[in-house]
Amino acid sequence: MSKQIVISISTIGLLAGCATQPFTGDPSPAPIISKTNEPTAPTSKPAPVAIPITPPPPPRSPYPTAASEAEARQLLDKVIPQSVSQRSAWAQDMAQAFTALKLPYRADYFCATAAVIEQVSNWQAEPVVTGISQIVWREIEQRAGRYGVPLLAVQTALLIPSRDGRSYKARIDNLRTERELNALYEEMMERIPLVRDKLSMNNPIRTAGPMQVSIAFAQEHVRQKPYPYGRVDIRQETFTRRGGLYFGIAHLLEHPVSYSHMRYRFADFNAGHYSSRNAAFQLAVARLSGQPLQADGDLLRYQDGKPTAQASQTQQRLYPLANRLGLSRQDIDQDLTQEKRHSFEQTRLYQRVFSLADQSSQGKMAREVVPYIRLNSPKISRRLTTEWFTERVEGRYQRCLQRVNSYRQ
């Protein structure tokens, strides 16, 4: 199976499945996306069962750790490049996010955050998307053709004045950021029935802010934990530096992992939580089954971000191994429902697969690998992968650590 992650442009605007490209440099792929495996025969899935475990404490860091938020801001002054404008405001918002999320003020955590910010937005609180208006017009034309709506009728409808006095056409022509496109979309859906009803539009903006965090992730996060800055519109908040950093840092660092290196968090930021662990699990399954298996980090088949009732290739490789694993197909399916949780590592399936795979390989197989996922977007002209994204961020991370160390010498 050759699976690709597609970052599409939906209807009139930018549909970033997760993150957009760096806006003054290389294109950057997406952190949270709907992935799809090949469809096969349907099977029923039991409800997810959480196994209560105590997450392991974070490994001891050889890098400086601040004791208070005030000290954290001082440490961030060493982390944030001197060329960044409004450095004190960035440091304040980052430190407050770490405080609210109860994350340690560690230099390596700060550098990991800084590396992602630099890669996806180049320290722009509201990143500029090059060519966004051309992308929007191209999608309008394609959508009109798909639904049999005369393009002239759509263009005429867009000539009416918008709330700020400009025509909608003029606003599209002058789009610069995703925040502007989001506001334009919401107004058009309210005021132009032709665009709303005939073109079957969905809100094109899925990610926002300096870390290009998924808006869906942010909205789910506040259902689990109160937003520390009060009752606000979360969609709008993700476009701000304060909100974009808070939710972006949460997505990068808040979930417990057993990784040996930060690079696997970077891969997960791009491909989804625990993708690096799950990709390693897929390689172990491939060894046991003797059949190739795409190490994409998705153990179940997904559509629109949700598991489907159709068996994934990972499940198809596991079912014939049921007797060797001492598990039923139902046991396998039930354990796989925890693939997006740290607790998956405590399941019988995970432990038995690796136990047999280690014996088969006459050595311990890797528990973490960067998943291979092809990234596509109208904004990306080169062949890019999650591995490319990971290595780019890793390079920035290492340079940040060197910057911090130079202050200590």
C-alpha cells in the first residue's frame, strides 16, 4: 500500500489538513491529518477501553531548567533568535503557555517549540500564505465546474459589497493570511446563498497560528481542559499568538511518550500522536507476517479523521498471527483502539508482537521510527515527506540547543 497524506485546498480557500508551509521559506507539512488506508472487508470494532496507567516521568534533561515563570522568560531570551521581532512578547506567551499546561520550563522543550515555530511560520504570529488568492480562485473555478454552476454567476455574486465596503472579489484578490480567509468565508456563508448552497462549501481553514495547530485539536482540548485565558471563541483564538502557542505547545509536548529523542515528537506533530511508535509496531508486524506493510503510523483505517469499520492492512497482517499471539481477532481489534494513546504500549497485543519480533530478529527491534508519509499540497512543488519535515525541525532544534549552550560557557 502506498499511502499519501493530502493537504487539500477546499472550495474557496486553504484547507490545510494540519499545518501550512513556512511562509518565508520552505513549505511545511501538516501536524494533524485524516489518514486513509486501503479499503477491505468490513469488520466490527468494540468500543475503546482505556487502561489506566501512570505516564513515565519525563527524562532528566541535561539542559537548563527554570524554576519559575520569570526565570523561564529569561531562559527563553536565549532560545528565541535575536532576529525575531517582539521577542519579549513571544517569550511571555510561551512561558504562560508552559505554566498553564503545567509543563517543565526545560530548555530542550523550549527549543523544540521554537524549532517548530521557525519551521512552519518563521516567527510570524499571523503567517502570510504566498499566492493564497490565486489558490482560492482556482478552487472556486474547480468547485463551480464540479457542481455545474456557471462561473460567471459565481463571479457576479462576488461583486456585491462586503461588510467592510469592498466587494468579495476585491477581498479575495487581496487575501494574505488564513485569518483573513477564515473571516471572509464566514461572512460569505452568511450573505451569499449561491456560494453557500450551490457550491456545498465547508470552512476551508483547518489550522491556524504560528504553530499551525489544528483547530479541531484546539476545540477538543478545551473540552478536556479549561482554556486559561477565559471564555473565548476557540476558532478565533487559534489565530492569535497567545492561543496558537498554547494549543501548539499542547499538541507537541503535553502527551506522555516513551521516545528516546525529541525527533519523534516532531514526527508526531506532523503525522499525529504516537505515529512514530505505531510505525515501529507496523515494522514488527511486517517481520512476523513476512509481508510488506506501510509504516505510516495508522494501525486502523481512517476516514475524515475517524476509524472506519473496514480492516486496515495492519489488521489484515495481524489476524493470521492470532494463534501465535494467543489473542482472538476481537482481542486484537480491542487493543488497536488504543493506538492513539500511550496506554497502547501496555496492551497484550503490543507486548506480544514485539516479544515475538525481537526473537525473530535475534535482537531488539526499534520501538520508534519516523513514519513514511508523502505530503501533498497545491503549495508544495517538491516531493516532501514526514521524514523531511522531521529532519528540518530537528536541525533547527539542534541549533537552538547549541545557542543555549553557548550562553552557559
